[in-house]
Amino acid sequence: MSLTDTTYPSVVESPVNGDAPTTASTTATGEERQIAIRLTTQDAPYEIPATKFLVPASWRRFHLSQLINKVLNKDESTPFDFLINQTLLRSSLGAYCAQSGVSEEVTLEIEYLPSTLPPQLESTIPSQDWVSDISLGVNGVQILTHPCQRAYHYANRAILSSSYAGTLSYVSTLDPSNSLTFHGHDLSVLSCCYVHNPAGQSSSRAESGWIASGGMDRVARVWSYSTPSTSLTNPTPSSEVIAPSTLYTLSLHTGPVSSIRARPFPSSSTEIMATPHLLTGGWDGVVGVWDLTKGVNEGDAIEDDGQERKKKRRRAAPGTVVNKVGLTPVSALLGHTGKISRAIFSSSFLTSSQAYSASYDHTLRTWDLSTAQLLTTRTAPSSSVLLDLAQLSQSTNLLITGSTDRSIGVWDTREDASSHISISLTGHTGPVSSVVGHPKESLLIASGSYDSTVKIWDVRSPKQALFSLDMPREEGDETKNRVLALDWDGERLVAAGEGAKVAMWRVSGTKGVEAQ
């Protein structure tokens, strides 16, 4: 049975049982080729009964979305993307069959998924030098749950970045003049992150937080900072700004500190508040585990001769107080034979005692932090040096890596440790230097590459990205702008690298999904 709508295209009122195709009629005149399709989805809220449909060969995504929405009969229509043999449909069904050599006589098996809204470039922020790492935060504090508070805090994002100039930069997106520069590293800073502040210190006049950084000087640092408090009703901050200061100096590595990451913030108010911990990774192949609880493993900071020679320069750096409190690591995780590209805590409460590390030795390793023991070693192909590592949101078992072979690897940690990458996403023309998962949409990821692009993917479409974004550049500028760092908070995606500027896009995931 078919029902002709007043608008093109018309769609069926409801599918019928059995294998007989249901016709989706159109208002187009003349005869038109018909193609049999079957529509399925992994997104339960959008499931329709399994059946075959006969649709015009000229139909595209819009028409197929109209068909599904008619069957769903919901108050609000949802746009969809469509996958055929893991390839996104970007043409008519007839054109797809012709280009792919698929006979129009066979039934096309089509998977549909909610569309991701097109990204919109919002701003670019200049940097002192190439940016090595970047993190989106909200003054370094946890998002509050009340809608009004959440709206304010997301409006008042702060971008933390580390640069090859040896400094860190903190810039408020609500008030770019409300910024801080952190001085203290002697050489280039390679990595940075926000850290959960256990004291939760804040006042009506100031927002306070912690950050951590590591660099070429082989030292990691934990910093305390405070910025003037602002609000949507009073966006002008007070003039009082407290100079950033280093709380702790972390000395363990014999090579540059290439990665530093904090234990993730609790994802809900019911989750046990995590104690502040850090993971550092170095060119020496060592992963350090650090407890930042006050009074734990504290001692005098250890300075090497190179640092001693630069004490005078560091003391003279404006706007930063450098303290001399050192920490002893809880443990050092040994086993890698190459540089550590990234070490991260598990983001799942169920596996909170685990950590993961990726290395230039082609391996991805899982560690038990309670015993400091290696649990599994997974090996990438010999052509694949792992450059970055992240965990997909809401997942205890899926990890993603970027590598020199220009691919993004998806690893399922439930599989046997001897197995290789479960899925490879291909499309970049240069090494993939940075990867990040959407914090709420468990199948959406973003990748940054030496090819000067940022791509957004649904892992169900490994052969074709949803979107490809060029890094902004001045008109007539033909120089490469390799992407070295990414972060995504669900509402904004930020990327930076060689171009000495940070680009920020509005990318909020699928339509109808509230930005948390």
C-alpha cells in the first residue's frame, strides 16, 4: 500500500510484512526506474519494521529521510545519512549503482543513521608559535547540571594550549581579553591538560583551577591559576588576576615529556569523585603515574644542570610564580621500546584502574594501575607508528589511534590481544597526528592530519568521512598548516598546529541531541 503526499516525494503510510516490496510512490510524471531497498539502523529510537521498499532510482538522502520519518510518524523530523557497503550515499541510488557496478535488480541493503549537523567555523585565535597540544575546558571546573548554569559555563569555555615557544596559553572564549600565559618550561611544551581540582576552590571574584604540562625540558608541571569571574549578565571581569604558579614539579623522565593526561572528571553527579592523578609519557618509553593528593609523595623539586643554568631566565619570566615542591611517582610503567605518543586513563568507571599507552614501537598497551603490571600488548602493522590515542565515549572497550600510515585505527580491547586493529578509517593523505571522540555520541570521532585537514567520522563509515574541514589560512597563503592537536567538548571542536592559530568550529553532533 502507498500513500501519496501533497509534497514530493510521497512515502508509504506503513510497511507490510513479508518479502513483497512496498512501493513508495512519487508525484513525478512518466515512468521511472524502481530500485528495491531494505533499511536498517543500529539506533534503536529510529528503528522501523524490516521490509523491502520499491523506490525511484532518482531518490537521494533527502527522499530516503522523508520515507523513514513518514514511517516513524514522530512530531519532529530527523535527517539521516545512509551507508551502502560502508560507503556514505552522496548521490542518487541509481548513480550509486552505476558507479559501484551494482545491479539495480538486487535489493540494496542500506543502513541509516542520524545526520551530524554541518560544522561551522566560529573563530580563529592567534598563538605565539606552533601549537603542540590543546584542551577545551570551562575555567578548568566541572560543568554544573542546572540548565542556566550549564549554558553560562559552556559560553565561558576556555582554550588551553601549549606551544613550541615554551609557554602555555589560557584564553576565555566569552572574553578573549581574559587570558593567561604560563611561563616556567625551559624549552618547547609538548603536552597540556586540565586537572580536576580536588579543593574545588572558587569565589565570587575568581574562578580557580589546575592544569598540567610537560615538555622538551624533561619536566612535567602542575599549575594553579585564577581568573576573574565573569557571567552572561556581567561579562566584564574584575581587574584582579592572580599570577599562575607551579604547585608541583614532576621529575622522572630522562627524555622529553611528550604526553600528559589527567584522570577524567566524573561524568555524573552520582559517580564517585576521582582523586587527582596524572599519567606522563616520555621519549624514554616510560609511563609515569602520579597522585596529586595534597601531602602525598611530596618532596623537594629536583633540578638538573640544564635547568640550573636557566633558573635566572625562568625567574625573570613575567606573570608566573615557580615553586619548588616535587612529587615522587606512584609507579613507573616499563615495557615500551619507543617514544610514548600518548598515555591515558580509562574513561570508564568500570575500568577506572586501567590505563592505555601508545608508542612509536607500534604497540598499544593496557596497564593495571593497582599493580603497575602490563595486562595486554596489541601490535599495529609495521608501517603504522602510533601518533595519538583516545577512548571512544561511553565505551569500556573501544580505543582509537592515529598513525603515520594515514589511517585511524579502531581497537576493540575485548578481542584477543594478538589481534590487530578492528577497523581502519581511511581518507587522510598525510599522517594522522591527533584523534578525539565526541564526549556523548559514542560512534563519532574527529581526526587531524599533516594534510592540513580535520575530518569528522562515524565509525560505521570507515571509507568516507562525514565532513572534511580545511584549516583556515589567509587568502593566497599556500603554506602547509599541519594539524597537531584536537579537542572536542560536544559543542565545539578546536584544532591547532603549525599555523600559529587555533581554529574553532561549532560541531554539536546529531540533530536533536542536546549539547551537554
